[in-house]
Amino acid sequence: MIKIDLRLFVTLSGYLPENNECFEIHGDTTVEKLVRDLGIPDGLVKLIFINGKRQDRTYILKEGDRVGLFPPVGGG
């Protein structure tokens, strides 16, 4: 098991677990699996940032990663 710092923003915040700053996952977990395990419906995660850099759903999470997930953003 590894620990990550998990942040979910805007409409995704309702899926945030209580222990988000020290969230335990298996060592081979991808962002895609994390999203599914959190129960976030398909299409709700638009932007993925790991340690401040944009990543895709295939990224394999590592010990201490700072994960930020954002929904589609609109405005104008």
C-alpha cells in the first residue's frame, strides 16, 4: 500500500474521502482505477494533475503523489 494526497475540486468534492491527505491505495493503481474506486461517474473528471503536472488516466500513482482531479469547467 502507498499513500497519496488526494484533492477533488468543485462538483467532485462530494466524492472526497475523509482521509484524503493520507489516502491509502495499492501500489499499482492508475488514475482511472482511483476514479472508479472513488465512485466518480464516467465523464466527470476532465483534468488530472499529479504533483502540479497534467497527466492522463493511465498514470500509475506513486508514494506521496499529490493528486488533483477537476470536473469540466464552463463559464464566460
